[in-house]
Amino acid sequence: MMLKGKTSVITGCNRGIGLSTLKNFAKNGSDIFACCRKISDEFANEIEKLSSENEVKISLIDFDLQDERLITEAAKRILNETNKVDVIVNNAGMAQGGLFQMTKKTALNEVFEVNFFSQLSFTQALVRNMIKHKQGSIINIGSTAGLIGDKGTVAYGSSKAALMYASRVLANEVGAFNIRVNSVAPGITLTDMANQLDEKSTEKALSSIPLKRFAEPHEIANVISFLASDLSSYLTGQIIRVDGGFV
């Protein structure tokens, strides 16, 4: 129960790493604002069950990260419902592949809007609460794609690189308020994104991973939970690679 008594905000909660993080946080005692683009009946039922089983409060917040007005409204709703935000996990994002010369500016704009600009706007709206209470942990989900420079990742990788860089800047700016900011850079993880890989790409990727397998979402969620907890109280400004030793 290392997150007991904390209130957390997690984006991109309805699948993959976000859903695993949501479940992990609930099991560890955190109240949660679970944010996603759309709330299905199936997801709402799953959240109700998760909340009851773990005796935590989980509030569903739906908004589109490409709409600045909705981002602002979502942040206001959260702050109207809680006095203190302890943890922010910026997990929501979109994938986009394609060689540099084939990537249109409109695609770059869309990927950066979701993966970078919207994350900053949402964090700006909530971090003031953390500054007021002089505590907090912000975890931005980057990617090894933003560190390595693989072919076909100019839009996605660049947006994640920007987010991880901004995390280090923010860590320097808010550290005096006892707010920690870190990034998690997952390698290939068994989510919908991994399903887009063809057999040749999968074999090539596995050959570069010493553990010879892709990550399970809960393995990324475990690291996020650690960064959210007081167990990582002296850890800030870091990019934590969770990639099975990718070389």
C-alpha cells in the first residue's frame, strides 16, 4: 500500500500501460482521477469493480487531448473535486510511423499536439496545486524511440524526446517546492502499438534485447508506481529506461 493516502491523476487509462498503472495504483491505495478520451460501459464497469475491491475512489474524466478547452475543463474539474494532487502520470499518447521524407507536417503537428503540447498544458494546470502544497511527483511516459533514433520514428520519437527533455527542465524548476519530475522510457511493450510490428521487425527488435522478450504492461506500471511513491523520494530529473537492456 505504498500509495495509500495519495491522490493521483493518470491519463490514457483505458488500455495498455495506462490501465496497468491504474490497477497498480488502486491496489496500492491511491485515489485516482482516471482520464481517457472516451468512457465505454465496459471500462466504467471495470473501474467500479476496481474501486470497490480496493476501497479507493476512482473518478472517470473524459476529454480529448487535441482540444485545449477540454484539457482546461478537465483540470478544473479535478481541482474542484480534490484539495490536493499528489501524483500526475502523463501516459496518454499516439503512435505514428513513417520515413522522414514521407511524413507530412500535418502528421507531425498532430503527434506533437497529443504527445507533447497537451501534456504540458495539462501539467501546467495541475502543478500549481502541487506548488501550493509543496509536494508531488510527476511521471511523464516517454519512449526509447525518443532516445535511439530508429528509422521511421521521426514524429513519434521526436515528440517523446521533447517530453523527456521538458521533464528534466521542469524537475529543475519545481524541485525547490519538493516536487519530483521523472520520465519512464519503455521499450517495446505488449500493447496495441506492439501489434503494429510485422514479423521481420519483431525478430530484429528481439535480437537487440538481452532478455529476449518484450515488456508486459505491468512491468512498466511497477516502475511508475515506484516513482509515484515515497520510496523514490530523492529521485528527480531522470529518464528511467525499461527496455530489457536494449542495445
